[in-house]
Amino acid sequence: MPMFDLQTPPRYSLANAPLAQALGQVRYPLIADFDTMAGIAPLQRELREQFPYMQQEKVQEFAFVAGPAGPASGAATETKTWNFTNDAGTLIVVGPGSTTLSIGAGYTDFSSFADDFERILRALNVVGVPRCDRLGLRYLSAVGSTPGDARPWAKWFRTELLSWSGTNVISETCSVSSISQVQIDHPPAGDYSHFPSAIQAVVRHGAVPAGTLVPGIPPIEMSERSYILDLDVFSEGNQPFNPTAIIEQFKALHIEIDRFFYWSMSDDGRSNFGLEVRDD
């Protein structure tokens, strides 16, 4: 049985997708060499052809903070990373214990995203990463207010994903913050017998006011009142760093996200987002 008891959707594309950011991440035991220029050089050589630009950066990681006030004191932690980028806007963030693939507006389809993630896995394997401790995939979608309609998302997503705070019960002139979160565990059996441990998901959805800072790589600030749908599916468990096995698990995580997102759209939403079923 899958995690979400929903039909696998047909192959489809969205001409006007609400995707704000897609993230793929692999975590591994700390590698001290990744903290120095000399230590990161072998990985740069492996990635240079597809991701030619590298820079070191100190980044702040935030917890989810809703509202225009921004993060509270002590809500952020600072880490040093190496960022690899290309002209397409794809970002790879490498730290001593994790590597993340991030893309926003430049996202085209999962196939291309998975190809980039596999390149990363193979590069990490070449430089000697010994073990995978966690594998995750996250898709964050966001829909803002439109001229003449403060809550267009009420038409575009299924009613099951809209609490009373996302409907016309509250005046359009009011600012609303209402996030629901559901956590799910699925044992590593059946469709997921090739995973080292349980498959987990965290699904967040709801309306947030302008100024809300949503954690991501990089974090995303909502410029206007928005509805977010945040789908994070992952597996925590030690396994050998085998790129072929890990990428197959990565694709299985995407199937779950795809099932849920396709189900989440109403008929009006599918029309608004420009859904087109593909034959390829």
C-alpha cells in the first residue's frame, strides 16, 4: 500500500504551476574535508561541468515564522556551506553533513530535477561519502491574492485542504494566519521494502499573511497574503551510499508527492494552473 491511498496520476504538466521551491536532500556522516577549500576541491571537479560556479556562504536557517515580524530572537542558526550554481538558476548547497538541490522558478519537470540529483549522488560517491543517513524530497507551492480576489485558492484547492479560516467566513480585509500540519509514518514494507526505514511525511497547508518567512534553501518570504501547500516526504535510516539505490528511492518519494498534489487541485485549480495530460 502507498502512503497516500490515492490513484497514481497520469503524466501531466502545469503551464502555470504554483511551485515556489523544490528541494532534494541527502544527509551523511560529517565530512571534515567539506569545511575547507582544499577538501571541497574534488567535489567541485566532479560538479564543474554542470554547475560551474562555486562560492562559500554563511547562511541562517530559520524555523517556520508566520507574520510580518520575521524570526524571533534565537530562531536562526548559522552554518557555512559551499554553493554550486549554473545559469539555469539551479542551486546545490554542500555542507559537512548534507547536500541539498534547490530550484524555484527554473523548475521544468521532475525528470530533469532527478537527473541533477543523481549527478550529485554520483559526485558524492566519487569523493568517498560512505553512508546515507537521510533522504528527503520537498515541494513548496504558494498562491497569492489576485486583483479583485483575496482568496483565489479557495477555488483552486480541494475543500479538504481549506479550513474555515480559508473561506469567506473571515472578512477579506483581515489578515489571516492558519497553518495545519499532519505527520505520517509508513513502514518500510510493500512498495517501500527497498527503503532502510519508515517513510515519513509532513504536510503543511494554510493561509499566511504577507511577510511570512517560510523555511527553505534559501528561505522564502511571502510578499502578499498567500496559501501554501508544503509537502515534505523523507526516510531516515542508515544505508550504504549507493547512488543507483538512492535515486530509485528518491523517485518513489516523488510518486507520493505527485499523488497528493494531483489530488489536491480542484477542477478550477487544474484549469487555472494549466494542467495538460501528456502522452509521452
